[in-house]
Amino acid sequence: MNTPKKPIMLFDCKTSQSIIGRENFLNAFEKILDHGAYCQGPETRELDAKLAAYSNVKYCSTCGSGTDALTLALMAWDVKPGDAVFVSSFTFVSSAEAPVLLGATPIFVDSEADTYTMDPKDLKRAIEEVKKEGKLRLKAVIPVDIFGSPCKYDEIIKIAHENGMKVLSDSCQSYGSVYKGRRCCSIADMSATSFYPTKPLGGYGDGGAVFSNNEEEDALVQSCRVHGMSKEDHYDNVRLGMTGRMNTFQAAVLLQKLKVFDQELKDRYRVAKRYDEELSDYYGKQKILDDCQSAYALYTIHCPDRDELMSYLKENGIPCGTYYPRPVNVQTAYEKWNTRSLPICENLSKTALSIPMTPYLDDEDLDYIISKMNEFAAKKINRAA
Ligand SMILES: Cc1ncc(COP(=O)(O)O)c(C=O)c1O
């Protein structure tokens, strides 16, 4: 099969510009140049309202990044030294970085081999271990909707609440995903998402948001977002906070991107469906829970000869990425908290490979990617026979 005429991309952060129309971005930027509220201007408030409505959540507070969103939510819960925060390890570092920045102790939890998300059974085990040791307060659980796939919310929330803990979902990869009829970002006690350019709803720079149905918690997030500022007296900072505001230009970009978001999601499903149906069974495919829908931040498979497959695909002009070659618990800065055995995370870090996933892959691209993947699989199967 011939290589497609245009290069295949792992992510595509640009094509939607021409669909939305560059002039719409430029007009929106001009308005901001005119009104001059460059941080947390009126566009950010419009975005808060639209994102909250889309997710069917009462409160959304946009902020500087997904990492800020995670940190702000934990600040609102007063997470501090002596607190145990249970967190997925097969994830981007920020999921654990946020509690560590606040002085809490991350307790890493293993994933499931098929969904790649937090294993509720291992969460239970980890909680029992911490209880038995008796040194830390049980504070919060941070499951991750990895690659956009919703985690086992019902089970995780039940376990957390039974143990007096809140759940903060790291939905940085799952804005637009659906868990049993409800949008991710509306299920846990609080949720954090990211608008980093490669995310399902990607901006043109950093951005994030915290979601909650609790007015008091949202007010705390808003205060922490501006250095712990008091609502009544802006020169009195009543708690510790950070510079976590969203840039108004970013909000304007995201308001434009929202116009094509639903169509982009549909196109991501179209791509995933072809992979699901046509990729060889030689590959394990990330399992999406029943009655759930991933926003497919990434489409990820696993296979024993991942590194060989990666070289083969790259030689054939198909970009791919290893997310994540090291679970967080074995990264240098986190080694001192690497206290538990996480065999599934370890295995996924050696076998998982993300292949091109953008709403703008056409049939020619997909025919080519699928044929090359299946060619590799057939060689492996024949060799083993
Ligand atoms: C699972 C996960 N958590 C947190 C983050 C952090 O988001 P940001 O890069 O916007 O700080 C990311 C982004 O890469 C992510 O993928």
C-alpha cells in the first residue's frame, strides 16, 4: 500500500483553524486588545459558563493549566503534610505532582491490565496498608481517565467515601468523555481538566479548569487561584494560593474551539471504531467500560514487542508515542514514595503504544496505518506458528 500523500500526524492541533476560520480567532483577539482585561477577562467567565453547562456541573473555574486545576482542587480541600493521597501511577506526572507540591504523601495505586485505569481492588489494598501503618490521614483519591477512558468511578467513589475520603478526578485527558450517561468532570467530588493543545479540547497554550457542584469549594478554588484572595477585600489574602488565572486570549481560543468540539469528538469515535474493528487481535486494545465513551485523547494498544513495533511504524512514516515509558512511582523525584509493587503499571510502561488519533485522519490515512499495523502483527503470528 502506498504512503498517504500528506504526512500522518499523531496529534493535529492546527487543521481546525481553517474549519473555524482564522478571522474568527483574530476578531476575538481584537476584542481583547480593545477591552484590555488580559487575565481572567470576560471571555474566561463566558467559557466557565459554557464548560459547566456542557458538563452539566454547577461550577467551573478555569485556570492556568491542568496541573493548576489539580493543585487548586487539593488546596480547596486543605491537603497538607501528613495526608495520604491515593493516586494512579500509570499517568502523566502531574496527577502525583499536585499532592506532593502541597506536602502530602502520594500512595501509588496499580492499574487494571485491560482498562489501564485505577484498579479499585488495589486501591482497597493500599488503603488497608496505610490504615495499618497508622501514620497518615486518609485524605483523597485521584483516579485518572487515562487516554480519555473513564475510570471505574462507581467503585472508586464508594471505596473513597466509605473511608472518609474525597475523589478528585484527573480528567485532564477526558473532557468530552462519557461515564454511564454523564460527562467526565461531573462525576467525582471535584474534577480537573487540561486544555493543553493536544488534549481533546485543546487550546493554543496552557489552560485548565476545575469542576464542582459545591459552591463553597468553588469559592475556595477561585480564591486560591488568585493567591488566596478574600472576596471582600482584595488586598487581604486569607489563605495560601498561587497565580492560577487563565489568560483571556486562551479563553477566546477555547470558545472558538468549542464550536467544532462535538464534531471533532464524532470524528475521534470514527477513527477509534476503525481501529477497534480492523486492527489485528494480536494487539490488546484499551478496554472502554460498558455504557461509557472515551474522548480518545489517545488511542492506545499494548503488545509484547512494543519497541520493535514502534520502530517499524516510524520507518513507515507512522508517528506513535510511548505513554508512559515510566510510571510515576519509578521516576527519580518520586522514588522515595515508591513503596508498593505495581506490576500492571510496570508492564504497561513496557507494552503500551499510542498510535495516530486526530479527528482529521481520513480513510486513506487509516487504511495505511491499519495495513502496516496488521502487516507487523501477521509477521509475528506467522513466526510464532
Ligand atoms: C493525565 C494528566 N494529568 C495532568 C496533566 C497536566 O495538564 P497540564 O499540562 O495542562 O498542566 C496532563 C497533561 O498532560 C495529563 O495528561
